[in-house]
Amino acid sequence: MTTNNECVLVTGGSGFVGTQCIIRCLTAGYRVKTMKTTVRSLERKETVLRTLQATGAPNAESVSFVEADLTKEDG
């Protein structure tokens, strides 16, 4: 696996397609310390992390989460 210096933002990280995108990025060697994903609620963070870990995605615990509630002005 090679490392990549690019930062990746995956929107909708708690959905099926978003989770698959995260797995592909981690497997491709993107820098996971700065990799971020948006979720509507940070309450979903643990569910997403468990899913990533269950698939064997490398460095899953390094994914950062950002709450993006589209019903709020700052989301």
C-alpha cells in the first residue's frame, strides 16, 4: 500500500455508498489522519467506525468526523 499526501472529504459517510468510498480511500493509502467524513449526527460515528473495522479497512480508527446537519444554517 502506498501513502498519498492528499486530504479526502467523503460526504454522507454513514450511508452505504459513503462507507464504501471511505474503505476505498483507506485501502488506496490516503492520509487517514486528515481524512474526514460528514454525518448528519455525530451519534452515528461509532456505528460507522464499527462498520469500517468489520470490513478490515486499514487505519479505520484514524478517520475524523464532522457533523453536517443540513437543516441548520452552519451545517
